[in-house]
Amino acid sequence: MIKIKTKERRGKLLQRLKASQQALIGSQLAEEFGVSRQVIVQDIALLRAEGEKIVATSQGYFYEKNLGMPTVKASIACSHDDQQELKDELLTVVNYGGRVIDVKVEHPIYGDLSGNLMISSREDVDNFIKNYRENEASLLSKLTEGVHLHTIEAVNRQVLKKIKEELKEKGYLLEE
């Protein structure tokens, strides 16, 4: 691709993000715009600093759109030990139509550490687990012996309640 000016590239990058129905991978955007992945990372950071609602997740970048649907959110405390339980925990939320927005842990030195997840489908769960395995990464919850928080989102309080009940039944939800 022919190199374009920085401001023009950022504008086109923003248009691509707003138009996409799925997360866009940084390396693919870099190839598309004829720049390095680091340039895309910088462009995204500057666009976010200007107030654009760009979210970075393990699946890539996406523009957070207001879909006009009211939702409810809750912060839940969870704990599990292994990879299979991780997958089951995430699937429990998305099987009810919920979304796992993030994960947080409380670190004794750094305070709160968090990561954006934006997991809302079985495919997102499968991709997250695949990415976790392929990168041989450590989960944030490893720092806290499995204890972590999630912000979850659902279409109404009844769905949120069902998600919590099933997580509790499976032993993942810590007592409130």
C-alpha cells in the first residue's frame, strides 16, 4: 500500500474501527496501512487520548459503540484453579447472553491490575483460550492464587442474577 500522511492514516484507521463488526488485529492493520505494528499502537493511543472509544482486547482493537440497548453491569469476585475452569467460567457468562468486560486482581505492590476482555460469545471464549495457550501466558489470577474480579454485563437484572447463581453453583463465585 502507498504510504499516507499520519493524520490521514489515523482518520482512515478510525473509520475502519467504527465500521467493523469485529475486533481488528494490530498486525493486520499495520500491513493494510503499510506501517509497523508499533505505529498502529501509537496511532491507537493518540486516538484514545483524543477521546475516541477504542478498546484494546486480546482479540484486537474495536470501537465501543453505543448500541442503544440498556444493560446492567456488576462486579463479581471469582476464583478457580485451572484452564478448564477458566473456560467454563467464561462460557457460563456468555451462554446467558452476558459479556465479560474485564478481569481485575489486587496486587500487593501495584494495587489494582486489570485487562480488557470484552468476551461475549462462545467464539470469543475459544479465541481467548487459544491465545492463552499459544502465548503460554500467565493469567492475572495466578498472582492472587486464583482470586479475581470480573465486570460482567447483561441485558437485565434477571439475566445477571441467573449468571451469578450458576457461577455460585459451580463454585466459581466467591460468597458476597
